[in-house]
Amino acid sequence: MSRLIVTILACALSVPLVAADEWPQFRGPNSAQTAAGDVPEKFGPDENVRWKADLPGRGLSAPAITGNTIFVTANSGMRQTRLHMLAFAADTGHKLWERQFWATGQTLCHPQTCMAAPTPVTDGQFVYALFGTADLVCLDVNGNVAWLRSLSGDYPAMTNHVGRAASPVLADGVLIVPAENQGASFVLGIDPKTGRNLWKVERGLDNCYTTPVVTQRWGHSEVIVQSPSGLAALDPATGKTLWNYETEGGLSDIPSPAAAGDLVLGMQRRGIVALRPTAGGPPAVAWQTAKLSSFAPSPIVSDGKIYVVKGEILCCGDLADGKLLWDLRLKGYYWASPILAGGKLYIFGEGGVATVVRVGAKGEVVATNDMKEKVYATPAIAHGAMFLRTDQHLYCIAKPAS
């Protein structure tokens, strides 16, 4: 691994239990997109905003939160060659530190995305950020660089002219890095102490933007990865395939899978397939439906219900059989995944309009809020507040302090 650059740090990594007020990765704790806290129904650029911080450039990545620290990535420069990693104080919005890196990989991408699309992941002591350039960086919570890797330097055959968005996750002390591309395609299991590969699993030659989901089954962890050709469960320690579900291009390459109870939900190009993994064999198909689908936002599973944004329609389905329970028309076009807090869904359109829907026997729109900025990133919720990044700012949205 000739292009691995490791600084000498006397550190021992541990992965603490995720607290209720933490949002350590894309889609939050357990990739559930849910939070126990309550946030305002009504908000805007000047309403129920506790603080607003300027960002140095664009980004589609969501905030990652540990303790009182929020991590955000961004990119700047005419060709997106400047990569930024920033940390803010959750209570005040004060910028704690910023680090900048030169891109080592190509920066070609679709104009709607950018090089700061993947969301960083934190274990409470370190933060790991993957950029669309395939640059991977590890910093401690104080902003000290632990190690850097140029994955495009390590694997020159990997190409992606549309952009990368799949985010890294942590599983049993292993950093899981998805890199499914044209030319070279793989998932890496990386030692978070050093940045060196523990294992590398080859994947199909498809551009894929889904983020893995980590779940527990039969007393051990599984890393669920989805690509157009199917779903697979990997052992985080070895990369061994524990089970596999193959299909000929029937799965989506944008919304990420979900896991709930004994089911794994794979997002199809037109629908959802619910799999029930079996010990020592291929998973059984529990049900599948074309009435629940999504082009980009990832699904939410909560209290036996599935929520998906299908074009301009919010759909609610029954987790037991996939039956459509109700739907609700929205307005706008959606890239960010919805989040659920206090019995309400917060759904942000790319134009910055957020629809707040109270869920139950049916959906009810309780507020429509216009942030007046582009929003592609999924928000995060912690400390009784919602943290939203737009193209220009990071917002803390919260009820006034009593």
C-alpha cells in the first residue's frame, strides 16, 4: 500500500456505545433515521434557528455528531480540488477547527453532486471522512491528522465520472469503505488505527451510491451491502460473504437498504424486496411490492411501518407484508432522506422546502417550511435539535431555550 501515509500517534481506538444524543454516521444510530427528541414543526432561515454557521463550499454530506462536536465536510475551488473537514460546537455553532486537503483523485461528477457527498463517520474519538475523489482521511476529535489514503492512487483502475456518494460505516471496530465503481469495484475493511486494509472484497463493475447497513444476526454483526446486482451480508472481521441475494439489475443504486427485526429491505428500481436471511443458506423472499419505491431517499422503518418518498408521494407500508397503508402527496423533488422525530417526518426537498408530516393511521401535513437554500443533505438530530446543512450554511434548528 505504497500511497498510505500514516502519522505516528500513540492512540488506542475504542468504539463506545452510541448515546441517544449522538448521530455518528449517515442516517444516524443504527442507520435508522429516527431520533427520540422533538424538534420544532415550524422553522425557517430566521425562525427557530439557534445558530447558523457559514460553510466554505458545497457539500451533500450529512453532519456526524459526537458529544458536543459536529463534523461536516465540504469542497471548494473551481474544480472541487480543495477538500474541507470542519468541526463545530453543537451548543453554540462556534467553529472548533478546519482542515483542508488537496484532492488526489478525479473531480468529474454530475453537476447536482460534488466531492463532499459521502458522510463522515465517528467513533467518538476519531472521525473518518471519505470524499468523492476517493481520498480517505482520519482525524482525532481535536483535528489532528492520524492518517490519509488516496484510494484512487492505490487502485488506479477505479473510475467514476458521475460522482461518489456511498458513506463509510464502522462495524465491530472495522472501518467499512464502499467503493463500487466502473473499472475497479470493491468494499474495504480497514484498520481504523492505521488505515491499512484488513480485507478487500471484489464487487460488480457498477457505479453504486448506497451506504452499507450494520445489523446483528445470530450473535454476530453483518454488514449489508446493496448494488444493482443484489444484496450481500459480509463478516466485518474478514469480509467473508455470510449470505447473498442475486438479481439481474433489479435493485437500485441510490437509496440504501434497511434492516428491521429478522428482515432486510432491499430497494428495487421499482419497489422493495423484503428478505429473511436463513442460517447457512440463501435468504428467503418474505414479500416484495412495487407500491413502495424511491429514486433517491432511503427508507425509514419504525414501529412496524415503512416510510418511503416516491417522487412527490410519501408512502407508508406495513412491514409485515409490504401492504400500502396510506400515501400523501408532497411538493418538490427529493434527494435527502427523511428523518423521524417525535412522531413526525421531516422531508426536505432540493429547493429547501421542508414538509413536516405527523404519522399515524394516516399522514397529516402539519407544516411547510422554506429554508430558501438548496438542500441535498439528510439532516441529523441530537441534543433536542436538528442540524441541517445547505449549500452555504450549517443550521441548528431548535425550540427556544426555556
